Amino acid sequence: MEPVLFYGVPHGCSFGSIVALEWLEQPYRLCRIEMLKQPWDALYAKVNPLFLTPTLLLEDGEPLTESQAILQHLAARSREAGLGFAQGGREFDRLNEMLAYLNTDFFAAFGPLWILYEKQGLNGVQQELLRQLGREAVEQGCAHLDGLLAEREWLLGERRSLADAYFSGLARWISYHRLFDPEQAYPHLARHMRRLQADPGVQFAEAVERGENPAGAGGFRGHVTLEALRPRLVA
Ligand SMILES: N[C@@H](CCC(=O)N[C@@H](CS)C(=O)NCC(=O)O)C(=O)O
């Protein structure tokens, strides 16, 4: 079977891996994980013992976890798609550098805001502190990216890469948490977000998250349930 991406809703960072698969245009399937339905099916531990998304189940039954590893794996599947670069070159290093930044510092900036979203029983002072910490960290990250995008079209330069695919998933969190209006504060970043919003791969991922069944660019072979994958996972 084609590789299967386990993606999480709502608001999962796995969104970027869906966009990457669409840009790659090679056959793949999706498996939807409702992250708020706790506890998750114990079977999921077979693909990701940390109970996190995304995970990419490869053709040979081996699961690959961690967005950064999944994205670099997809990049290596097709140099023609132009989404990644050969290891050893400067461009590979730049992609790795950007993915690492997005996947650690930028991702973590939203941490306090997700705690605020998930944790029950916080008092007003605690809520305000979390919101302030999250806002400050996200602003710092946005200022950094805005500065880079003042001088380039895409996160790495003149063409799109998997860093843009991954960023498209995290960028949505700015408006979800109602932090600020990027158009006012970070015009170059806002321009990039508008461009991504108009991208067919991003629109596909949004439709998938909404529970629709979009056609996509050609690689998508439909959804599969975790239960249907059981024979492959327990073998
Ligand atoms: N380091 C992991 C982090 C993955 C992660 O934190 N995924 C979140 C969604 S963005 C998740 O699955 N959370 C599970 C939950 O909220 O129960 C990666 O980059 O892939």
C-alpha cells in the first residue's frame, strides 16, 4: 500500500505534511486522528508510542515520526519536485536550518497558548500570563520571519520548499489564537501567508481538515482507518 499519513485534527501541525504530500504528487493515503477524543486508540502506539501526529507509515510497514524527519523523507523521494535538496549541499543545510527553527523555536512559541486552550481550571492571572508569554514569543518569531521575507519570495529564497509547506500549518495558529493582525504588524509575513492560503495544496489540506473529500493534485488515494491498518501494524 501507498504511504499513509496519520494527521491530527483540530489544528494539527501535521497539516504541513499533508501540503507536502500534495506538492510531491506521489500516491499516498491519509488516516484521520481526532486528537480531542481521549484516550486515543491503543493501536496508535504501534505507529507512534508518544501518541502524537504526524506519523508516516511507509510502504514496508515502518512508521516514521517527527515532522522534520517526515518532510526530509518526502523531499528525498523526488528531487524533480524541487521541494528539497541533496544532503551535503548548502541548500540542504538551509532547508534543515529553517525546518529546525520552525519545528523547535517557532512551534514552541505557541506552547503557552495551547496550554491555555487545553487546561481546565486556570485562574485569571494564570490565563493572562500564558497569553502574554505566548504572544511575546510568537511576536518574536514573526518579526524574525518577516525580516527574512522582506528580501525573499519564499522562506528559503526564490522557490518554494518544504519549509513553506510546514509553515503553512503553523501560520494558522496566529489567527486561531487571535494574537494580532499580521497585515498590520508583519506585512511581508502576511504577504507570504496570503500566498500560501491561495495555494491548492494548502486549500486541499484545509478541506481535508474540515472533513471533506477533495480530489487533490493527483497523489491522494483516499482515507484509510486505523482499524483497517491493524493487520499491517500487528504483524
Ligand atoms: N515533535 C513533534 C511534535 C508533534 C506534536 O506535538 N503533535 C501534536 C499536534 S501539533 C499532537 O499530536 N498532539 C496530540 C494531542 O494533543 O493529544 C513533531 O514535530 O512532529
